[in-house]
Amino acid sequence: MMRTLIFSLALALALALAHPAVAQERRVAVTFDDLPFQADEATLCDPTRMMAITQDFVAMLKPLDTHGAAFVNAGRMCDAERDATLPPILNVWLDGGLDLGNHTFSHINIHRTTAEAYLADVDAGSPIVRDVLEARGQRLRWFRHPYLFTGETPEKHDAIAAGLSQRGYTVAPVTIDNNDWMFADVYRKAEQLGDAALMQRIGLAYVAHMATVLEFFEPYSAEVAGGREPVQVLLLHANSLNQAYYPQIHALYLARGYRFVSLEEALADPIYGHADTYVRANGISWLHRWMATDGRPIRWEPEPPAWIVAANKAPASELQAIASNP
């Protein structure tokens, strides 16, 4: 009953924000980062638990038919479990109709290392993902930068881009970035506290924020692309928040006239051939990168609610106090 109520509220919000008519076909490719899952070490080291989490997550996605892609950090699994446990987990995602890509081995931060070390981490992340794809006659071709960081100096940026190209990767850009990771962190803290009411409040705040972000990015993307909305690429993460609330996000996009497509179809849009010369120590939407490359001013997307930002920075023990004084 409660889940039905939440879904109904989210769908009502989506319909309220939807334009009365969509002048063009809207398409979106949904992507999930940080496979096998954003969880604590104890969970990631428990093969039975990880398989159950994965099966539940993919079972939630499968009837929605997202055609999405998911990006793997092989190093998230404990060393003792990785070779035996990660391939069956990745096969669950493939069985669910999703594609897989490399997200580096350890979710490495390029700002704290060299381009050579970064590319070595890319290589370390590839064998298991490549093997499970090749066993099905598919190939490993997608790469997603951790944190969306592409290098804070021209030298790093160019060396990484060249190295990825030499390895046969196609970078998976993001147009709709949304700080879902921040809501997910706060949601996990509420889970730790066993506070179901607070979990629901965080989830509803997340759905509302996603609607606000989409409302911003649609016209902004049309501005970047010369008057039309390009095919969007949505960044999400594999975590307990999206396990519970992705169906409401999916409903939001449906209400706004989107068709869910593969990453391959999305990247066939001409906008993804746009040059990207953006070099800064932060990770941002490619829409912003293209604006900066063209010498036009970036307009930033809405921030999460202040209480979510504060709760993300605070320990779980302070969460309820912060939430009670938003």
C-alpha cells in the first residue's frame, strides 16, 4: 500500500511537470554506474547476498525494458570472491537485457594519480567484463570515467583520451547528471538507522529533485544542440535508493514523452560527435563541456535540497536531527 502511494505521488508529480505536447520524439539511454553495487564491504564480500541484491535489482528493471547499460568496477568485489562471484553477477545483468562497460577496476580518481596509472586501472578492470561479454558473442566497447573526471590538465585529458581510443573504447558521456549518489548516501544512512519514514522522505525528495533536474536539462540541451533536444544519457548508480525508486524515475520519463533506447542508439545522435576541450578538476554533464568548448556560458543544474547536502556530509548519527530541521 505504501509503495503504491509513493508511486502514485511520483507519477502525479511527473504528469504535473510534463509539457502538454512534445514537439519531437524524446529518447533517453539509462546507465547505471558502480557495479556490482554501492554497498558496504561486508555485503560486497558476501557472494550469496550480492547475488540476491543483483537479482532483485535486475528483476525490478527487466519489466521496464530500459535497454540500458551498466558500468563495472571489478575491484569492488573482495579479492577472494571476485573471479568466482563477479561473472555470475554480471551475467544476471546481461540476462536482464542490459549492456556492460568498464568503469575502471578501483573507481580511480585521475586528479590523484597519473594518466599512466589511470590507464593501468582501466586495463585491470577489463578482463572479467570482457570475458562475460565475449562468451555471448559481444565485445567490451563502452567506458565511463569515474566521477566523470576526464583529467584536470590538458596533458592528462589528452593522454587518457588517446589511451582509451587505442584500447578500442567508446566513452559513454552523460547529459543528465543529477547527484543521485548524494541522495543514495543519505538513504543508506537512514537504512542503517532502520528509519523507514525517513527513507520514504528521502526517496520522495529524490524523485522530486529528478523532475526538477529534467525540467532544467531539456531546454538547456536544446540550446546546446541548436534548437532540438538530443537523445539524452541519464547517469544513475546501482544502489538501494534506485532499487526502491527507479520505477518512479522511469514513470517520470514516460510521462514526459521519452522512449528508452540503447546506449548505442543514443550515441548515434550527432551531438555526441561534438568536440570536448573542457579541462577542469570536476566532473560535469557533457552538455556543460560542449557549452564551454563553444565559448558559451555554462548554466548549472539545480542543487539537491540543503538538508540532503548537509546529511551527506554528516554521520548517520546526525541524520535525524538534520532531517527534522531542513
